Amino acid sequence: MGFSNAQIMELFGLQPKLAPQTRLAVVSELLLLGLDADSTLRALQKSPEVLRMTAQQLRHRADYLWRLDLGEENLQQVVSHCPTIFTLSLKKIDAVVRVFKEKCIFTADQVTEILHRYSNVLLEEPHDLEYKFQYVHFRMGVKHKAVVKSGLFRTPIAEVKNRHIFLERLGIYQTPDKKGQTQIVNPKLKEIVGVSERDFLAKIAHSSLEEFEVFKKLLAREEGEGDQDIASEETDSASEREGKRSDSEEGN
């Protein structure tokens, strides 16, 4: 199989109580996908729970991913980076794919590229992915093609919002109008979310880390107060309805 003695020792150190034939079946399936010994060992070290799956379960997951047109090389990379996908139900994987196709309206090729670039999306909740896309598409005015290549789906939504609103307050970013036009040239999404915080502040925001940290605290306070206002309005509305109901009952 191409494993060194040291690698075999490491392999048997994962899930040590597992039957040898079960371990061998899983390793064989991963090798059949085209992974070499090093990649197989790294994948199992990342997600040792994969060893507890049956060969048939692994085959079903791999077949499903093949049907998404990932291609052999892309599939190998996805499995290497995110072997946990094998432990997901087909229903969960399908839910993520459907959100991208039906809710976000990505093309089939774009969905394939997203899964290749950001295999971690399969571990996320579909509604969270939809919200993240809607935020940059409608709030920031970013087109589908730019979203795919931006690094968005490896960036937490809180960080996306922090960076975007920070630029907005600085006058560096504008939401496009209905015609897709702005009075300034907006930085590209990949320049906002696809870079380190240091590069974002130095090259795009032209601000210090201290300024950004203060802003994030103020924004969190604003959003917290907004949530409290909404909760208060809902409570007042409920109290008002209850009062009207009591008056009606007394009148009867």
C-alpha cells in the first residue's frame, strides 16, 4: 500500500480498538480514490472517526461527490482538506448543494468550484451559508463570479460585516444603486475578506489595528442595543394585544 513502518504504527494508533479488517477496508477505499499513503494518513489523523465507517458508506459518499463533477484531482483535494465530509449524511451534503443552486442561484460549475475551494462549507448550516451570500450580494452588491473567487466562504460572517461596515464608515465602500453604480471605486471583495487582517488594514482601510478594535466594540454595542430595541418592541406589542384581549373579554 506504500506505507512506511512508521506510518503503519501511526495508522494503528488511531482508533486502536478497531478491528484490523475494518481499518484495512477504509484505508483501501481512500487509496482507491487516488490518495497516496501520506495523504491518507493525514486525512485519518484529521478525522479518525472516518475509520469507523464502512467501506460501503465511504463509497456512497465518494459516488455522490463524483456526481457533483468535482473530478478526480479536485475530489482528492477535498478529501485531503476536509475528510470529515465522509461522516456527513447525504441529506446534509445535498442540503448545502441545494442552497447554493436554488437559493443563491450559483451555476453548477460555480457550485463545483465552491466545493473545491471551500470544502468546509459542507460542515456549515445551509441557512448560514445563504445569509452570508445574501449579505455580500445584496448589501455589498457583489456578483456571483466575484463571490466564488473571493475567499468569502472561509471567512466568518462577523468578520465580513466588521470589515465591510468599517470601510463604509470610512467612506471607502458604497453599496451600489439599483443600476449597480457607485460614486467611488469599491475595493474588490477578495481584497476585503480574502486577506489577513494586517493586509486589510494596511492596504485597504489604511487604518491602525487599534482603530479597528475600537470600531468593532462600538459596532457590537450598536447591534446589541438594536437587538434590545427589537425585543422591547415585541414585548410592548404582545402586552398591547393582551390588553385588547382583556378589554374585549370584559366587554362580553
